[in-house]
Amino acid sequence: MGQRLLERGGSLRFVHAVNSRQRLDRFLADPRINAFEADVSWGFVSGAPGVLLPIMAHPPIDQSDLTFDDWLDAAFAGDRIVKIDIKDQATNRAVLDVLARRELPRDRFIVNADLTLGPGGEPPLFSPDDAVAWRRRLGAIVISIGCTTGPDRAPYSAGHVDLLLAAAAAVGGPTTVCLDVHRVESDPGVLDRLAAAGAHVTLWNQHPADAPLFRRYRDRLPTAFIDLFDAARDPIVD
């Protein structure tokens, strides 16, 4: 199930942070994009300020014009793969309830959170134990393992890689390990270490990227999930 999604990695073209109705509608209309990444957090939806529920927003933003349920409905109706980036524990419980209740195809979605400490990052809100609970409840989905990071471009240390690989081993496959592409640029050897461990890789960015960078890593990592945006925060797809 989820393993099939990992094998399709090279064919997926991601858009990052589909956290508003405007971005959702825009990229549903873009035939190049077949995978949506978005942040889910606990907050208020426009027009209902007194009701807390899972919304599409990245903390500290606590209001959105899009609920998780509505986002999920639209993305699946548009035949998109979805990557669900869970931002807090209250949202975690609610999102798991929604996903379990809907019995969605296990090769259509990815669940992500920061499970380990990374370069310059704060202590994570989640742990590998949380992801083990996702595995027990949702079965053979792809679980995406991230680490917390700071605003710089410092490389991943051997200790950071050890934590990511230990989390992947604890969770069990299928998993993908998330790396900031500019930190990989600071030390490309991290990819060799993950390849030697048989890890699938996701590349994302904090700082703007460009098409040559995308193509270079697309060639090097043919099955990776590559989710990069440019200076306008538009997706880079070729």
C-alpha cells in the first residue's frame, strides 16, 4: 500500500503549504501538480471564531478559511496525493480520528511530524512513540519523519542522522526521512548515509530554491519526494 507510494516518488510533483482556500483552488486547477503538502493545526475557521477544530494553518497562525475536513475532501476529489503535516497534539488526535473513520486508501496519503531534534531546532512536540501509534491505527501508510530545525542552513550532524534513522526503525516501514535541501547542500554526504541505511528521502526547503537545484536532486534521487518552492513560494516541478 504505502510502499507503492514510495516507489512513485519520482512521478510526484508537490506544492507546499496548501493552507488556504485560494492556494487549494489554484493548485487543483494546475494539472502539473499531483501532490499537496499542508499544515494542520488546532484553531478557528473563518466565520466560527468560538469553535476549535483542525484547520489548515502553520503555527503561530490560529485561523484559516479552510478546515482539515474540507481540505481533505477537495484534495481527494481532485485526485491528489496528500501529505498531512501535524503541528500539535490536539490536532494529532483529531486528524487520526478523521483518517481512521474515513478508511481512505493507504497509498493516497502521508502523515508527517517532527519526531526528533535537528540542527538549531527546539525539542520536538512529537516522538517516535506517536508515529508508532499512527502505524498501529492506520496500517501501512507512509509515515514521514522530520526533525526540528532553526532558521540557518547548518548541516545535519551524525547525531541528527542517527536520531532520524532510529525513529524510522522504531516506526517501521514504509517511511520517508525529511531533509532540508539547503542543509544537504552544506553536507551532501548525509544522503550517502541514508542511502546506505536503505532510507527513502524527502527534500523540502525553508529558503527559496530554483529549477537547477530541483533537477540536480531529481536526477540523483529518482524515487525521492521533492517538495521545493521558489522565491515566489510557487512549486518547482521541472
